Amino acid sequence: MDALFDRHQPTLAAALKAVQDRGYWSAYPEIPSGKIYGEIAKDDGLASFNLRLGKHFDLPGHPEKSGVGSEVSPYGTTLEITYPAADADTLVAASRAAAPGWAASSIETRVGICIEVLARLNRISFEMANAIMHTTGQAFAMAFQAGGPHAQDRGLEAVAYAFAEMTRTPAEAVWSKLQGKAEPIILEKHWRTVPRGISLVIGCQTFPTWNSYPGLFASLATGNTLIVKPHPGAILPLAMTVAVIRQVLGEEGFDQNIVLLAADGSGAEITRDLVENDAVSIIDYTGSSAFGAWVRANAGEAQVYTEEAGVNSIVIAATDDFAGMCSNIAFSLSLYSGQMCTAPQNVYVPSSGIETDEGHKSFDDVAENIAASIDALLADPVRAAGVCGAIANPATLARVAAAQTLGRLVRASAPIEAQNARTATPLILAVDSEETDVHEQEYFGPITFIVAVASSTDGIAQAAALARSKGAITAALYDTDEGRIDSAVDAFATAGVNLSINLTGGIYVNQSAAFSDFHVTGANPAGNASLTDTAFVANRFRTVMWRRPKAA
């Protein structure tokens, strides 16, 4: 039964080493190259995706009382895929029935199955990329990387942490206590990992796999059964994931209902029913702070892990590469049209301007050069489409339109030319922090505020304070003063925000690398968990002992 563990042990060993060293390592190649995945892999992936359109998504043996599905691609295609659906009580009953066999399986068996699932998901990365693209609006290259290999890496990272924590305690030991002249007391002791129960994974529309895989694989590896609840607008990527897991489980002789899909429709969601069910013991949630607060308030005794909203900031104090800085920020603001939880929203700039390698730059110079860098980046519509992708939710477009009067217009948002898709390039507004606090709430999407502050020190203080009160996942700083940099590092660390300093090349504040970067810290309102650290996995199981006197 542990053949899969033996097969994938080298991958697990490398992952364990990577999370210890924190250097660059990836198990799954991020380049969508035919030389890596096969010369016809891209065409085969598209063909497989197209074959799913207009059909019922079959999950053999899955509870089904009806079919649901109303996904519409931001690129204009109605997917017309239906999925098996059942009410919360039916799903919970099926999950409970499947639980004993999975809980009784060995750590090695579960971990081997998890890594086999990830390997198979990697093999369908091109099909998954199309599914991600046409549910989230990500451009194809980003959909391949973020929805495929990067998500798979995050899943493997969670499995590695889970394995390390579950095997920290030995399975058995002999305990001997001397008692003077009397015979020593000798006990044999045995320890077993016991899962908490049913794990509910609540996915988001913009990153259905990347955000869901850590919790999904952490719970599965630690012996919990799973109910996967996708966003109604992005069911397909997680349905494909569930299908692969169920296939491997069946091949290995397990009840496939260890993993279930909780598909539903907009306006008829079953999320609340699942959250409030006492049998659900673990909840992984990604989404808005408003619903996140409801989840936390109504989850009962369940252990809840959340990634919620926040306001990410950049502080510009000084730079020795003004052009590189503006270019880097422009890409960060444009990537996936600001629909990343790591995307910056506020850019704090001293009202008196900054010193640069090109001389003094006024506040307006900084704002206008960032806008000009965006214009240059997006001048070619084909390139613009590849960077910005499409807007996942029509409400985001409405938000962009409503935001245009919130400050002085620096750059207007506009659709990308020649794109049959729902698109919007970045909107940039200038505001003064002494006159308004409009920028101190989240505006999800391609909306940026260039915020005038009294000084760079004031900008650091404001950005850190906003992170503490409203939450933030990322922060960035541009500065040439080492003393001020040290102060900023302390301020953002206290606020629980991961800080990037002086990024001007091919790495961006939006990006978070598995096995090296901790995504979210759990130390501010943007989320109560970190992807992925030991705290993220250790509370998904308990270690239980049995003991008896050892026979002579």
C-alpha cells in the first residue's frame, strides 16, 4: 500500500530540504514548454478543455441530487458545464461514512497518495490552465503558472510540513523508570496521529487552485476527509482537482468520497449550511473580510484558517534607479488587473518629492512617471492582454467606474483594445493623506492611490498602521537610507506584513514563492494563517497514545 510513498520519496525529501533551506526549489516546471511537458501537450490540454464544454462533469459514485453550473468566461464564452450537486447534509453524511478508512491509513500511505495526485495534476497543467483562464480571467501564461505548477508546489509544501509534523513523534518507544532496589517500571508506548474530522475548503474565484491547495492537501495528508466548495464562478479547476484525487483514491482501494465536491450556484450557495454543520472540524477560507467574519463567528468548534482582504502599500522614500522603480511598480499594478491579494493599492510619496539617480523628483513627477510606465508597458494590446488578463467579476468593473472621482485623476482606466473580453487597465488617483482617508479601505481591482504624505517616515508609519488595522499581505519600500530601511523593516514586521525592498528587476511584490516565502503571516486582519508554516498543519491532527506494561 506504500508503493506510492516509495515512488515519491525523493520528491518528498527534496521538499523537506527546501522548506528547511528556504532557497529556490520547485518540483514542477513553471515554463509551459513542449520540451518539458511534451510537444503536443498544449494542444492536447486545449482539446481536453474543449471536450468538457457543454457537458455534465462526471464524478462516478459522487452524491448527486441535481446538476448545477453557470460559469461564464471573462473572455466571452459560456462554459455550459454542469456538476453533480447535493445538499450539505448529504455531503457531510457521505464524508463521515468515508472517514474511518482514511483515518486508519498510515502516514506514508496518505502522503504517497497526495504526492501522486500532485504529479497527475502536473501532467494536466495545460488543461488546467485553460480552465483557470476561462473562469478567473487570468491570461494563459499566468493561468498555467499560478493555477498549475505554482499551486502544485504550494500543495506539496503543505504535504511536506504535514509529514514533518506527523513524524516528529515516534510511532512507539519503551519507557523505563528506575525505582531504587525494586524492579524498574517498563512500559511500551505507542502514538497515533488522529485527524480532527471533516475539512471544508472554501475556494475563491480569482485563484481557485493556488489558494485552495495548501489547506486541501494539508488536511488530506493529515487524515481528514474533504469537502471542496468552489466559488460558483470557478468550479471547473477544483472539480478537475477533485476528480484526480478521487481517481487515485479508488485505485488505492479507498472510498472515493473521502473527497467531495460541493458545487452550487450564485444565489443558492450551500456554504453557510456547511460552515454551520457541527461535523465540520476544519475550515479553509479565502475571500472577503465580510464573509470571513461571518465564517469565524459561525464555525462553532471548527478550526478556521483564513485569507481575507487587506490594503497593500508601497512607500517611496528615495531610489537610485528611478526608471527601474517606476517600471517595476507599473508591472505590479498591471499584473492580472490588480486582482491579486498581493497587489499594491496605495503608493505613499512625500509631498515634497524624492531624491533619485535622475535628480529630485516632485510628487507629481513620481505619479506621472508611474503612469507613463504603465502606458509603455501596455501600449501593445497583445502584451497588455498577456499582462492584465481579464476582469473576473463584473462588479470589479463597476468599482473601477465608481472610483474615478475619489481623487485627482492621474491615469484613466480603459479597456484593452482588440480584446473580446472584460478588461480594464489600471486607474491611478492622487490624494493627500491630510485631506482624505478614502484610500484606507480596500478597492479590489485595478485601482491605485498615489498618496501624498508629510515625509517618507510618515508614509512608513501610515502604511504600517493601516496594515495593523485593516490588514495587508505585502508591502514594498524604495529607499537609499539604511537607517530608515531598518526602521521600516521593524515597523512592517510589527504590523505582520512581508516587506520587499528596492525591487527593480524581474521579481515583483505580487509574487510569493513556495518553499521560501511565507504567504500571509496570520499577524494582521488580512488572514489568521500563513501559507505554509507548521501552525498551518499541526492543528489538523492530534497525537494520541496507548501504553501497557512491557512483557519480559
